[in-house]
Amino acid sequence: MTRPNRLNPGLTDRARPLNFSFNGRNMMGYQGDTLASALLANGQRLIARSFKYHRPRGVFSAGSEEPNALVQLRRGAALEPNTRATVAELFDGLHATSQNHRGSLEFDIMAVNDLLAPFLSAGFYYKTFMWPKAFWEKLYEPVIRASAGLGRLSLQPDPDVYDHGYLHCDLLVIGAGPAGLSAALAAGRAKARVIVADEDFRPGGRLNSETYEVDAIPGHDWAARAWAELLAMDNVRCMTRTSVFGAFDHGIFGALERRTDHLANSGGKPRQVLWRIYSRRSVLCAGATERPIAFANNDRPGVMLAGAVRAYSNRFGVTPGQRVAVFTNNDDGRRTAADLSALGVAVTGIVDTRLDEFIVDTTGRKELKTVLTNAGRRIEADCLAVSGGWSPNVHLTCHQRGRPTWRDDIAAFVPGPDLPPGMAVAGAANGAMTLAAALAEGRAAANAAVRDLGFAPSRKPVPRAEDEAFDIKPFWHVKGHKRAWVDLQNDVTAKDIRQSHLEGFRAVEHLKRYTTLGMATDQGKTANVLGLALMAEASGKTIPETGTTIFRPPCTPVPIGAFAGRARGRDFRPVRRTPSHAWAQENGADFVETGIWLRAQWFRHPGEKGWRDSVDREVTQTRRSVGICDVTTLGKIDVQGRDAAEFLNKIYANAFAGLPVGKVRYGLMLREDGICHDDGTTARLGETHFVMTTTTANAATVFRNMEFARQCLWPDLDVHLISTTDAWAQFAVAGPNARALLAKVVDDLDLSNAAFPFMACAECTVCGGTPARLFRISFSGELAYEIAVPARYGDAMIRALMAAGKEFAVVPYGTEALGVMRIEKGHAAGNELNGQTTAAQLGLGRMVSKKKDGIGSTLSERPEMNRDDDLRLVGFQPVDPSDALNAGAHFIEINDETPDMHSDLGWMTSVAHSPELGHSIGLGFLKRGADRMGDILRAYDPVRGKDTRVRVVATHHIDPEGERQRG
Amino acid sequence: MIIDHPLLGPRDAAEFVYKGDAALIDRPDWQAEDAADKFHEYMYLRDNVAGEMAELWYHEHGDRSWLVVTRNTLTHKITSVELARDVARRRGRGK
């Protein structure tokens, strides 16, 4: 097909033609095109449908501010909706489709909304979808959901890889237009470490789109030379395709680098990199964004920003139309006409508001045909270049609550006095709207920054260029009764803004939310100032009095995938494996995540039909002979120092100072508010040496709190802490044959009950000299020990223990069997230590010593936490032994009909099937629980539709006197 | 944010865990007449400062130092960073 709009190669590469398709039509462009420039070259003007009214829309801008030309790129899982065609780099084989229409792009049935426009004005959601209530779920919500959003997701996992990276520099230069290049050259020549980042794939900014000269050569050639000089400097990192999207505290910036978006295939390389850039100073050279003028029917395909028309014709060699009219309130309009004429494009008319002429209407449904002025002129035009002036890109200056200030002479907001620390602004972003000024400001800002950091600025003079004419007379809106668009992306018209004002939504933040002005992917880059001007007009205020909305990062869209980086799927967080993990895998373990640990949950044997079979076998065999469980995941803290005992006395609620060497004690830890935090055992290995265990879940917080107590509360105690959770592999060996088994692996230690009784501990060796620690503690209620060896011997230890246990038919058991046995013994665990329970509720009230100062001891004495009618931890059994109990069930009296807040007596926290008792058992909190032994209650569980009769029993379901563990 | 650790130099705030008001160093005397009231105030009554505030930060992914960081809660400007142990001693928590 012919491409009549392609005038010349511009800065594209004729030698590298690229084939692509749009809505199934095959088209051709060149290397260096964007999708937008290539579509325009192929005469494709209708590109999208608008959000609300489904009006035909075309390309409006030539950059990241694009509100209209949003398309879907690629297909299958790689489908990417809502991509701006103006920044999508063309590649061979690119597959692009339009979005947000039902039926074809040309005949969108949703365009009926355009006829309903009188009913769809600002706030119509709030006004329309109110009554009747019953309509909401059945009618309104499905309709709104179907209409919401623009593109559609592929709903498949993202096949691409995203990375995170960290960079450091003396000076970050944001933008590589004239000001940015000038700044980067100055700082680079001064030998500072510089990062210069630009969102475009071709550095140079407006130099590529205008016909200016710098140092007597074309501006784009000067930009290419400057970039080459920067690339040759070791101290400068040059980043194209990189959008700096946020200015964070202390000189930290967020940037998104698009690394393979311009390639047909990423080849497995990261598609995008989210950079965190640490800078000592920064220069913002982000340029300015042109804004339109609002007039009737100003949204037709072909109506475009004047600067974009120059960008397409000068940079890409593509004219957006064959008959171009110009509508302007400033000198840019004349420049557009001159540039187009020089390229041989017919300019059919110039409408300049400074001469009191303005456009009152346009015609052309799917592409512009004519424009009509107040002077009665009817101008034939298939493209209208509009310029309402330029708005400096101040976004990054405002990310730390800075507010921009208004300058009448350029009719624009410029960066205010409260810049993020370390930031300077140069060029158009600072309101320096001419080329020579931009080059000078960039150099001056960089020189000031590097001098401040102790570098000697380069003496090289500023590049030579002219100051072009820049005269503007503010003109915002052609008044009239037809719809005049302000925000193209959200279909917000001038009338919506007047209506918002009439209905009282006058503050700019209200205006934004009521009309949706300035929301979505373009964040109102072309619309916001125009919207403010109209609000100012409606309220009789000035624009600076009206103010701006708060700018928040990101100022340009960043994919969620880039924020996630590599942290997805299995890599969402790190995995910790126990020392016996490989052995457990070999032996049929199913694993469960406990925090980031993977623990064996049970060991499946051939022929076992479900997990209960495995767990029942493990419990039964442990209680009958001996079982082994990896308990490495419990937190371990080494506590050493002359004041270690005194320190532990303060950390635990119960006393520890008197614990003899060679003994272990159960300890209860409170928070300072008196609520239970954690429990565990602590062994005294020497006068000045203790080894503490914590629960798996609280290992980090207990250690943190202990360091707080050590450094902030009792800074002069001689005590030191080391987390040794990862240093020791630890195994519980439990059951009547535990002693006999251990005697086979422990060297030279008398394990007899007299020499090594319940709650004894010792340092010893195993297997002929391997260092170990042995603790006689029991979570299962059996005769039990925990044996610890340095973690590197953990795998060998489990194999040695299993080999030694063969004659006793030893079983490994997992966390489920561990849980069953602790419920049988009535030990509290995470379900009971849930951050809301007191020592009294757990039946441990007497453990809290009143004779010493421990964390939480004072506040644990508050009367409300010690009421007699409070909850108490008790045991439960089903009245009918065939009933299975459920955790989460609530208790009510047997004759209570209505379960509610008043009849609620407490809840079931933990349940298990006890193979020894042959029925379900539970633990739970019950009001006045200690006084209700033997009572029968309803365990009411509406979530699972269950209502079970239960009997209140002691928490110790098995061996209440503890004879087994002492034996 | 960047916290200038007195021993380790500038470190990213992501390495730290935030606790709150440095007044938590001033733990009351458990044997005082009004210990219950004092602990109640210590635990629950905090100033919500708009401006400069001394805060406790813990270098959990670092050297495990507790630090007192004086930070402006409006601007995030940090004016001083000290080891909490030194601050605690200065406030009389030593032996």
C-alpha cells in the first residue's frame, strides 16, 4: 500500500523496514518509528475509542503524555493492554490491536453512549446507580464491570522476567533533552559519577523534533554527538528507555528501564528493570508538555498537539495530515506552519487567539474534515495542530509535598521553592522555554551541584544556540454550548467542570475525584492545567488561587510485574530448609510452610490412604516405642555474660536467676502490656551461659525484643546475645525407648534417670566425638530428649539416629503428629498464644513472679486481666465419641437457643484425633473454664454447619500426672 | 530513606525495623507507688509529633544496633543518629 503521509526518512532508518499489523491489517514502518508514527504514515487515524462515550479517537501527542492512542500489544500470555502507541517502539512483527469497543473499531456499538451523553455527565454513577437497591447486584454492577477499564488482561501468567537493580551516583540527570545533555556533559567533564536517564529511545528530547541548530549543526546531530561523548566517559552511565517515575526521600529515585520492549522477543532477558537510584544531587531536566485549548468537538481524530505535529513531521518524516490547520495562543503555532510548509505540506489556515480568532466547531466523525472559526472562516483540514502553551513537567519536584508556583509570563506552573533536597531544575521543566536558556541552565545547575560536592567544574563553554520567540497570551476555552473536551482520556468536558463547580465540588481534589479529571494512565498531563483554568474561571478565582492537586509517584505508569521483580511464584520469598530436609524427602515426607521454613508434615507410607493414617501411625508408634522429629526451626538464642541470669529474669515472667547449671526451665515471656508473647525452654549450660529456645514463629521478634531490653532498658548489664537458630540442628527423640536409642549414639554420658533426670541438660559428644548438646525436655509428654549438633552434622545425625533406632522400629514424625501429641498433653501453641491471651487464661497465672521486675509483669496485674469469670484454657471431648470437633467453634450453654454475643462462652482453639483415646479431642478458651469441669456444652460452628455436644475436661488428655516424661 | 548509622555509615531504611517513640527507653520503676499508672502511660500514651521526633530504629538486617534517630516527621529530614545504648545511659538507665 502507499504511504502518502511519509514525507522523508526523518530520523528513521530507511534501510531497515519493519512489518507490523494493526487490527489485522499489515503495515510497514522503519526502525526508529514509534507505533504511532508508523500508523500515521500508513494513514491510520482512527486508533481508539474513548473511555466513556466511545468517541472515535486518534493520536493526540508524540510522547508519554498520550491520552487517546492506547492499544494492546502482542498476543497470548504476553498481551499488554493500555499501551501508549506514542511511546511503543516499532519492531518487526509487532501485533497491535485497538481496545475498548464492542464490534469493530470502526463500528463500536458502545458508541450509543455518545447519544446518552446528557445522562452520563460528571457524577452520573453516584446519581444513577442508587435505587432501587435490588438492582445493584443484578443489573448495575455487572453493567459497570463490563464497561469499566479500557484494555483486557490476558489472564495468563506473565511470561516475562523483571529485575530490580540499585545504582549510586553523585549526580542524577533526569532527561536528555538540551538541558539534560548540557548538564550531563558539564558534570561528566568534571569527573563526577553521573547517571543520565531519558524515557525516549533516542536522546535529544525536543532537539529531535524541532529544526533548531546547536553549535552550528542541526540540533539532533548535536544531541547524537553529545550522547557519544557521554557514552565514552567511564564516569557516566547513559540510560535510554528509562523513566524516572518517583523522587523519594534522601536523594533516592525510582526508575523503570524498558530493556526488551522494543524487541520482538526478549530471549529470556529481563524485560524491564526497576532501578532504585541513590543520588547525592539531581538535576531535573524533564522538559515541558504541551496542552490543548478546549473548543467544541475538539476530540476528533486529526486534532493534535502542535508540538506533536512537528515531532511527527520533523523526527519521523510523517505528516499527520495532507491539509493542516493551526490553532494557537502562542508563537509555536507559526513555527508549526513554517516547518510544515518547508516540508511541502499544505497549511490551510492559522487561527491565532491573539488576533481574536478562535475555533467554534469542527466536523468529521471518524476523521477531521473542517474547522469553523468565530470569524466565519470554514477551513478544510484533516489535521488541526493545537497549542495552548506548555506546562513544565514539575511532577518530580512535588513528590515530597512541594507545590508549584504560577508564572503569568509563560502562563504555567513552575517548580516551587520546596524542592526535594539535593534537586535542582533546569530548562523547560524550570520554565526556561527557549533553547539557549535551557542549554545554559543545564550546565549551570550541574556545575553548581558538582562544585557543591567538591569537584572542579569544567571550563568548557555552554553550547551555542538561539533563543527562539516564545510569546503566549493565555487562552483556555472557547465558550459554547457544544461539548468541549478537557481530559480526553476520561471524557471530561468543560461542561463537567462547570457542573462540578455548581454542585459544590470546588476544591481541586474534589473536582478531580468527582469528574475523574487527571486520572488514569496519562495522569492528566495534557488536561490538568486546562481543567484548573476552567475551574478558576467558574469560581472567579485566579489559577494559582485554585491550586493544583497533589502529585504522587509514579508520574508515569509502572507495571506491577516490575515492582514484583523476581519475587513471584516459588521465589516470592526465600525458603528455609531444615538440616534433615533431604533425608525427609527420601523418606516420603509431605512438607508444610511454617513461616518461611519448610517442615515435614508427615511421612507417607505405602498403603496409607490419607494423611490421618500416617499421623495416627506416627503418634501411636512414638507413644509405644520411639519417634524422632526435626525441631531445628525453633528459635535458639545464645545468652552469655556475667549478668546473663539477671537479664533472663527480666525477660521471662517467671524466675530464672536460681536455675542451676545443668538444668532446663520452661519460660513464659510477656509483652510489656502483660499479654503473653512467647514461650519456650532455656537451659543453663554454665554459670554465664544459657541457651534459649523460642517458638518457630516468634524467633525474630523475641530476639529483637531481647536486644531492645539489652541495649535500651538495661544497657550496663554484661550480657551478649547471638541467634544460633541456623547453627544447630536439633531433633526430638521421644517415647519409652528414647533412652535406649540415645544411649547408642551419645558418647560417655550416663543417661540413667538418676544421673540425667527430667529437665536436665549437658554438653556432650555423639557418634565418637561430634560435639552435641542434650536436653531432657518433652513436648510430647513421653520420656523425651532433644539432641542438638552443629547444623552441618544434621543430615548425618538424623541418619545415625534412624539407624540406631531400627531395633526399636523408630518412626520419624512430622508437625501434625507433634501437634496431636501437644494437644493430648494440653500444651499451648500458636493457636492459644495468639497475641490476645493472658497468663491467667492459659492457666499459667502463677508463673508470673511478683517478686521481681520482668517485662510485662506490672501491666499483667491489671484487674481486667485477672477476673475470675474470664476465659480459661480447658480441654474438650465430644459427648458422642464418633463426633469430630472443629477449631473455631463457639461454646454456648446446652439449653441456649440463640448463639450471639451474650450467650457466647468462648471458642475452640485446637483439635486433634487422639489415636490413644480413639476419639477427637480439643483445647479451647471457656468462661470460668476451671469451674466447669464435666459440664456439657454446645460447640456451635455455623461456618461448617456443625453443632456438637462437648464435655469440659482437663487440658491433659493423656498422662495427667506426667509420669511418662519423668520415667 | 537513608539512615546514617554511627558505626556503619549511610544505610537504606529497608535494613531497619521501626519501633516508635524513643520515650520507650524511659521504662518506669516497677516498685514505684504509682507503677501501674506510670506503666500505663509508658505503654499507651504517646505524642504524635508533627515535626522533629526522636525514634527507635533497629538494624535488624545489619549489626542489630538499636538506634535513636531524630527525624522530622513532616520532611523526613534526619538531624541525628545515635546508638540507643548511649542515649539510654545518658538518660540514667545505666547501673
